[in-house]
Amino acid sequence: MTIKNIANVITKTEQSLATVPLRVIAGIIFAAHGAQKLFAWFGGYGLEGTGQWMESIGLAPGFLMALMAGSAEFFGGLLLIVGLLTRPSSVVLAITMVVAIFTTHIDNGLFMSNNGYEFGLSLLAITLALAIQGGGKFSLDNVINRRLNKA
């Protein structure tokens, strides 16, 4: 398989507008949560604080886990916003949500009011939909895919 074929598979997308609100809104949410973990923005604890908390719930080494989760959320969120590498970013974010659900929220039940998993489950559903559909009509993936197939 050539690099062009791989890029074609990764950037292939449905020609739908439905992905735009999914990508942009989920991207903003993910980027903001990642910024909390990485940079202590928006009331977050940064890598040190998040790493200590992750270590305390059994995700060790905590600093590395915070770096990985924060990077997946921040950079994955930015990629979703512009629709670049939507499918791979969505898969990484979906895995991140599965980990969050099962390490932090599952024992608290469904509802967010009890620190449950409903928010994580919603983000998981969005990322799975994006992994299946791709970035959509108004995405950089679509632009790249069209140019690859024009040549």
C-alpha cells in the first residue's frame, strides 16, 4: 500500500454537513479539557496536579498518563475542529473516553450529577460517529481527499 493510498483511506469522508456541529462542538470540549490537563487553563490542575490525581486512582505513572490524556484531548480536539485526520483522532479520543468511563465514572452510575458516565458516554458516541463518517463536507480531510483523487 502506497502513502497516497493510506492518505486516501484516512481522509475519505462522507459528503455530509451533519459532522460539522459534531466536530466543532466536540472539538471545543475536548480541547478545553485537554488544556485543563496540560496547561492548567480553565480551572484545571495542569500536568502535575492531574498526574497526581491519576496516580491516586491507579493510572501510573500519573504524569505520563496526564500527558497522554491531555495531549489526546487537546490536539485531538483541535484536529476535530478543522476536520484534519478526523478518523484517527476520533479513534484516539474514543479510547480516551472508554478509559475515563471505566477508571473514573462507571461506579457512580449514569448521571453527571453523581459524577457518572453520561458525559463521557455522549463524547464516546460522537467520536465513534466521526470515526465512521469522517470529517464531512466542510473538513480539511475532504479537501485533501479531493486533491489526492484529482491527480
